[in-house]
Amino acid sequence: MTYAITQTCCNDATCIAVCPVNCIHPTPEEPDFGTTEMLYIDPQSCIDCGACADACPVDAIFPADRLTGRLREYEAINAEYYTHRTPPPAMASPTFHTWGAPAFHRSLPADFAPLRIAVVGTGPAGMYAAEDLLLHTNAEVTLIDRLPVAGGLVRYGVAPDHPATKGAGEAFARFHSHPRVRLRLGVEIGRDVTAEELSAHHDAVIYAVGAPADRRLGIPGEELPGSVSATSVVSWYNAQPETGADAVDVSAERVVVVGNGNVALDVARVLVTDPDSLAGTDIADHALTALRGTRVREVVLLGRRGPEHAAYTASELLALKHLPGVELVVDGRDARTGEAIDSAGYGEKAALLRDVTRETVDWSRDRRRIVLRFHSAPVEALGTGGVRAVRVSEEGSSAGTEIGAGLLVRAIGYRGVRLAGLPFDEAAGTVPHAAGRITGLPGGYVVGWIKRGPSGGIGANRACAEETVGTLLADAVAGALPAPTGSQEAFRKLLRSRSRGLVDARGLAAIDRAERARGREAGRPRVKLATVPELVAAARGGRWRRPVRGPGF
């Protein structure tokens, strides 16, 4: 029996580090690491020890003979990777591969005084940076987030029907109560404390603030009611406290989603999934109620280019193909779409669509389905008091095609925003840096999407954080970090005087207990608190102290 890696693989290479026989590839030392959509176990080398499954932070690894349903195909997917890969030369070694020389990239001199480092953002990028510091140095870490709860995109960005992926949050959570961690939630840079004040109380500051804004379509009618960003939809169904319960109207029968990345597929899948199956997840209560009464039966995914250029991962597309009660259809009206699918070779995404129904879509038919329409882009959103249709480009037609829809969702990417006190590249939507070191800001560093742009999933942040932390520690050893002028206690008092919704580790634990208790009452894993006041009240044991201020209420 061998093991196989499945859909929820986060690519962070934790499994590779514990494998005793080097049967998981690509490894961080190999040139294609970070370019493949997932990692793969070689069935010929696997010795069935299960170490990788125990270490996986997102429960993506299982014995191959126990895979059921839509996961069964991952046994073949893992094996196929090695049929097209040149095997390494045979080694005369009991482990069948060589081990590199020991390296300790995250160590400081033994007599080096503990560094005080602030990490702004508690999503995957920030937590990988904090983990690196805590496991390899004696640094004291202050974790800061503008929301009164930790988690970032693991909590508010991962689709609710992907609970295994959300499991990464449990791995990060063990550091929230670490003896060298101080948790300061509900603190916004620029509102409660300035970047300068943050630097004055720490040896270094790592900004992991992500890319919270969305990109615009730039078409007429985009501002109509019923035209929303995927960011809003994802936040809505994940109970992000700055997104109101009425932010998304799902009363339309057809939804047009512009984009074909993983977020676009997430939105499409959640909108047409049977609400009863979502009831076993941590989806927002208000979203679950709305979806129980929704009229949405069809979601159209628009891709500007062909299926060979689709941005979604193969695993997310495979999930759509196995969605109960929902038909997946490829709009075959453009000959280029069929040609790309039929000519696709091994490993090409278009090949995965060969067994999907392909037809010239009749928009008047009433079917519960998701339609993939390639070589098509939105031209105009039509309507007066709200979106009633979307005009899309059509090969050979100057007028295009009008698709009736009551909701238009743009899912064409995220974008970073300027943070007060930091330099910003408007064109790239990132903070200028060199290997994570912020340009012109001694002691300032970036990690994650605000560093490299909105690309890569959860696991991509591990290598990104390693680079930034390596740069920071090199600066520390070289004496290039400015000395802080304020103490940790002075910083705590400063925040208490300014942030009316301040939450610490005990408060975060109280929020977790409150949400789990609500979940038990509803027969669900948890029911999220969906507003800032509710979160702060739960952190304080349900007792109000003074009015809470801030966005979202």
C-alpha cells in the first residue's frame, strides 16, 4: 500500500521534510518546485510509513487504497507524474538517496540578545514568518491584526466546503499562545498606531498585509447594483466582519462570473452547491440562510483566453466535475475551444475537459449547471436599477452576445493597497523591496502578496517567509537594525489607550470557544461571529466595556 497526495495539497513541503526515503517531489531543491500545482508521491518508492500524512497541515495525504469517490483519481495523478519524470541515478545507500550536508539558515550567535519583532497580519504569510522566527531563533514576536480575530485568508478566504485546507489554521494557531508571542488583535496600522510607532518599539517589523483590494473590469455598467467583486462574495460567505450580511443578493437565476482562477471556481461552486451539504461547514449563517432560498441555478464562468490558458488548478476543476446534482458544460460555440481541448497533451489543463459535455449553449434552457465559456470577455453590464444582463464578446460578431443575469461577479485578481508609512508601487500593487527588505525603511520587511503580488497559495508563503526572515536575520547579525526606543510594556499600554477593540490570546481563545459552542447548538463545527462588536464581546466573555469603533459596523 502506498500513499497519495490529493486535492487540498498546499505545497508547503512539510511532508517532504519528514519523508525518510525522498519519495515526494518536487522538493524545494529541485527546479520545478513551486511551479507544479501540487506535490506527488512516487508509488514505487513509498514505504508506507505514513510520516507524510501525519505531518501534512491540510490533511491532503491518504493511503491510496482508501481513497473513495472523487479522490480515487489522485492515485493515478500521483503515479502519472513519475511516468513523465526522469528518475534520479540509483544510489548505493540504504535510503536510496543522498542527504545534503546539515545547514542551519535560521540561527543567530549564541550570545545574541533576543530580537523583538512585530508581524503585521496573521494570515499564512505572517504565520509562516512567525513560525520561522520562533522555531529557529529566540525572538519575541508581537502578532498584530486589524481584525479582532486571527487567521487572515485561511479563515476568510478559503471556501467553506474545503475544511481540510482550513486545517492549516489549526497548525498556525499553536503559535498564538506561544510563550514568546504577544497577540494584539483589533489593531489597525494608521488608525491605532503608526508605522513609525510600531518600529520604535521593535527591532524589526514584518508586514504581511496581503492584497485586500480587487481589480476592476473597466466596462460600462460595472457600478450597477448586482455587480460585485469576488472578494465581496468570498468575504460574505465566510462571515468576514467588514462585509455585511446583505452584501450579496443571490435572488437571480443566473450568475456571470468573470475570470477562471480558483477563486472564480470557488464562487461558482458555492453558489450552486446543495445548501444542506454546506450546513456541515463553517459557512456564515446569513449566507447559508440566503443560499437555502436562492434561485441561482446556473453560473457562467467567462474566460478571456482559451482552456489551455485557464488559471484554475487541475484539482479545483476536478472538484467541479464531481459536484452532485450540478452539470458541468463547456460552451463549444467557438471552434478554438474544442480544438484546444482535443489537441491537449499530458499535463495540460485543457485535456481535463475532454469528458465534459460540450455544446453550443442555449441560454433559454433551465438547467442546474456551471458553464465554462472561453474566448469571451464582458463588454457591458446592462440594466437600470440593477444588473439584468451582461453583454459578452463573441467571435465573428461585433455586437457580442447578451446573457441574462442578475448578478455579475468580477474575479480577475486581487491587488495590494498602500499602507500609511510604507513606500508603495502603484503599478505592481506591492511594497518595493529587496529579498523582503523594504526599500528605504531600515528594520521594515514584507512577506506574502504585498511582497510578491497576489500569486501562489498557502504553501507558497513558506518559501517567501524563509527568504524574508533570512534577510532580517542577516541584517540583525550585521548590526543594520535600528535599536528600538520603547519597551514591550510601553507598546502594550499605547495600544490599550488607543484600540477600543483590543483582543489578546485569552480573548482569541474565548472567541473560539464561543463559536464552537454556537456550532454545537446548530449541529455544525462552528458558527462564526460575523461582526466586530460580536467578536470583541465574545473575547471579553460576553461583557461590554465601552463602545467599539472601527470599520464594518
